[in-house]
Amino acid sequence: MKIELDRPRCEAHGLCEEAAPDLMHLDDHDDLVLDVTEVDGAALERARAAVRVCPVAALRLV
């Protein structure tokens, strides 16, 4: 599966980063950076958790 970010919607709360720090992080300007886009296995579960905790629904899995 693939993680997609709706960048204009992202408010940099950082909850996704806490759920999946190996997949995404906030940079020095509080912009979310996806370190990977394709996920499977255990990474897919962490990606699902990151999508679930985003309070503004800026992430989705396709």
C-alpha cells in the first residue's frame, strides 16, 4: 500500500510521527516529511496507526 499526504491539510500535530517515526517525521519547519511511501508488513500496521491518529485526516492509505 501507499501512504499519501494532503500537505495543505496537515497542521503538524506530530501524532503520526509518534505512531510511525520510521515512516515520517516533522522537519525543522514543522512540515511533515514521508520517509517512505510504499509500506507492507509491520510497517503497514504503523502506517495505519499514523493515519488513524491524524486529527485532520491529512494522511491516507491507498
